Amino acid sequence: MASNPTTPKNSQALSLLQTLRSPKHALPAFGEVHDQQTGRFTKYDPEKITYELQNTVLDYVSNPPRLPSGETEFLTLLAYRQAGKSLSIEYAMYCKAAYIPGWDHICIADNRDRADYLHKRVHHLHQRWPEQIRSKTIAGRESRQLTFNGLQGGKMRILSAEAGAVGVGQSPDSFHASECHLWSDFNGSMFLINPSLINRREALVIFEATPWEQNCAWHEHYVMAKSGSGRHRAVFFPFWDGKLNVRPVTSDFIPTNDEIALLNRYQSEGLSAENLVFRRFIMDTDPEVRKNPEMFGVMYPFDDLTCWIAATNAAIPNRALQKHLKQSLKEWVGPYAEYEPPEMGAIYAIGVDPCGYAARDHASFQVLKCWDGEWTQVAVYAEHIDPLSFTNQLIRTAKRYGNARICVESNGVGQAVIALLNEREYSNLYYEARFKAGFTSTAKSLDKATGWLIEGLLDELIFNDRESVEQLQTYKNDKSVEEGASSEVLRGTASKKRRDRHHWDKVSALIMAVVCARDLPVRTKPGTEKKEKDSNVVLFSGMSYEEQEKYRESLKADMSPTRKRPAYRSVRRRK
């Protein structure tokens, strides 16, 4: 009769039990899984088809990272297709459910077919586990459930998101949300599930999916996790992490300009010529990618910024963001990030979104260096902070950048910030009308200002901050329907739409900065005058003396003193 590994009588048995409860050690040692390439059962190898992804899953489940409070972090995983992420997570959770008495694991797949598939694979893993150390199971009343003897383990349940959050009444020890982007109501389901997770200090929680639409609930969740909100942390894996996402480089392979650009940008991160050949193969053979080539970057992402499908209801059109998505942007390390020091001779605009201290969103400001035709983002601030401390930080930054002009969104708490600025005798403020400091956000004025922002995105704006661009991707001009946190709680129902509260603090501040930049004097960047003169040399090089004189006379006829543009002057606000 086989001994029970979960009731250790000596140190050797205890050591074995610890090994079995650690998927990083147990799965490669004892796990046999179905190989879809060969159709045979083979030893589980986390590095067979991925370089890092599956090992990351095993590391997390075996030894989860913790917050300073001691609570486990929740993992949000964004990756390419066919990486085996869902199966690896369920295999890893098997080691916990099979060998920890009372352990309760729940997986919610996007539909019943995927739930059935995952359960079948976990059942195969269990059946092929060495009999001598295999935990006994008992009959369960639910479908897609693996229930272990209570003295040995707990249970695994695989549910379908098509049924909502049915069956998640108790607090599970581990939770896996699979293919989140395909859930029919991700926000509504998570509203019901989250309360069962947040108070479990040792809970193991993994959300995973491939990229999807910019404004979907999954994208919002990923952006939130990436920002480090609560217990969530995000990890991303580009498609070259997959060992199968390559094709041999043949002698006739000549990279296109587009491929050369991709290689220049991503080679240092791991992209190879073999990956580019694979890209060609998919773009030639996949029907969806052939019709929509941009879909390759969604199915097989290069980074976590350009991989999202442009949403049709986004306030900012995708065409306005394209050039910014292609730039090398910096990760924001808050609350204050300075990307460029003050430049002598430059003038600066600061846009301010002063959030109410009782709200859960951040107060934010954006600093733009404003040359004629070039507005560069040089500093960003975002933090949950009281108005007084926020104003002090704002003044310090404004003085650092040459007494920059400040434009405050004057609605609500914005009036308090303006009052504090006046109290501190900071005089360089934006006025939307005489004696009326700040910018009043109404549906009409915000639409107009958003149009100016889009113009700036197409022309003047240059970004350094990655998160600002991420927020622009999902921005919806709906701040007028902002709802407070208290109202949400009192309402007591799960919203099945995107959350009503805005979370685009940096975008709101950027809009104010653009409003402010348009009001500043025009200052020509040093060196641009010489370039303009040099262009005339090229213009005149093919002209005779008579043609040159005729051209100069035509310029004089068109030019008036009012149209002459000095290097530094005040201009009217553009309408």
C-alpha cells in the first residue's frame, strides 16, 4: 500500500511533500503532459516552447512575490498566442490543490469549450502522475471538478465566464482568470469575484490573456496592474519569447525597410531575423492577418503599447497616435518624473488636473517646453495627494521651469488650487477670460480642447512618458459623467459598462497643457532661422537673376507688416 505523502512521519516525507507542493520542482520531475506536436505524452518541460513565460508562472505559484504588508501580489500576464499560458497555470495549481488539505482553486475560462479542454488536460496530468505519490480523488457533484481526499488535498474547479461568477461564493485559495479579453462581462464578473480575494493574504491570483481592443475592460485591467494599483503587478512577453515563433533564414531573405526598422528597434530586446521570417510566414498564410496586417502585432505583440486594437469609440483617433507609438518612450517612475532639465531661453506651459482628495484618481500636472512648432513633454506628476501639498509641488516645478505659465482645470477642487496659487502670489496663470483664472471644463469646451490636443498630437507634441501615451489610447471624453467612489458603493450594483469614473489624469493635465501652450508667446527655437535661409539657397540655385528678382517682388507684394513673424511675440489664441 502506498504511503500518504501528505501525512509525513519523518523529515524525508516532509521534504517530498514540500517538493510536491512546489510546481517549479514537482512538474518537471513528475508531470507528463500531452504534446500537441507529436500526439504523445511527454515530461513537462517549461522551456520546451517558451524561454521565460512558463517558468514565470511556475516561479509565481511556487514562491509568489509579496507586498511590504506581507500579502501576496496578484499576477496579470499579457502574452502572445499559443504560449501554453492557461495550461501551465492550471498544471501549477494542481500541485497546490492535490497536496494542501482544504486548498480551493477556481479557474474561470471564457467559454464552456475552453473550460472542458482545460479540465481534460488537468485530468490527464493527474492520471499520469506517479501512482505512488498521486493524491486520491473522490467523486464530485460538479462537472469540470477534481476533488481530492480531504486529508490529502482540496479541489479544483474550472468554470465558464458564460455563467458569470456562479460558484465563486467562498474565498478561494487560488484563482485563475483565463482569456480575460473574451469574457462577456469582465468588469461585472470581477465586481462579484474581487471581494472573495482581497482579504486572502496568501491568495494566488493570475489574470491572463492576449491583447485586444484598447478600450476593453481587459486593457483597463492591464494598465491598472502595470501602474501597480493595489495587489496587482503586470508582466508582458513579446512574441519572440515563443520558441516556435521562428522560421529559418534562407539565402534569398532580404529585409524590407519595415523589417529593418523593427530589427533596429527591438533587436536589443531579443527580436531576431528568424522571428521576422516567421512574421512574413504568418502575414502570408493567416487569412485575418493578410486582410489586416496590423493584426500581427496584436496576435504576436512586439511591446505592450502597440499591441492593442484601435478602439472605434476612442476620443483620440489612432492616426494621431501612430508616430508616438513608434517612439522610444520611458517608463514613468512616479510620483514626479523629470525627463529634461530646464533649457535656457525656452518657455514652459503646465497643465493641471487637480483631483479631489476624497477621490481615488490622481491629481496630475504636465510640463511642456514650447518652441514654435515643437511642444516637448519634459516633466510629469501624478499622485493621490491633498490640494495644499499638490500646490506646493506645482509651484516648485513651475519656478524650476522659468516661472512657467500654469493652466488649471477650474472645476470643483480646481478653484481651491487656483486660490492657493494666488495666496502664494504665483502670478503667471492662464486666464480664460478677464478676472477668470483657469479653464472651465464643460462638454462643449472639453470637446474643443480635445480637438486642440489631437492637432497637437499630429503636429507639435513630442512625448517622453510612456504612461501618458497609454492613457491617450483609451481616453474617452466623458469626464462630465464622473461618479465618486462613495456613489459607487451606495449604488451597490455592478456596472456592466466601463467604469464611470475617469482614470485619465495625465490626459486631462495634458489637455490643459495644450490649452496653455496655445496661449503662450511664440518663440523660435535657436538654429531654425539658419535652416530657413539655407533652404532659400536651394530654391535660388536653379533660377536666373531675372527669375530671382521676380520671385522677390512677388514676396514683397504678398507681405504686410502685420504678417511679419518676429522671433518672439504674443499671439492670439487659436480658435
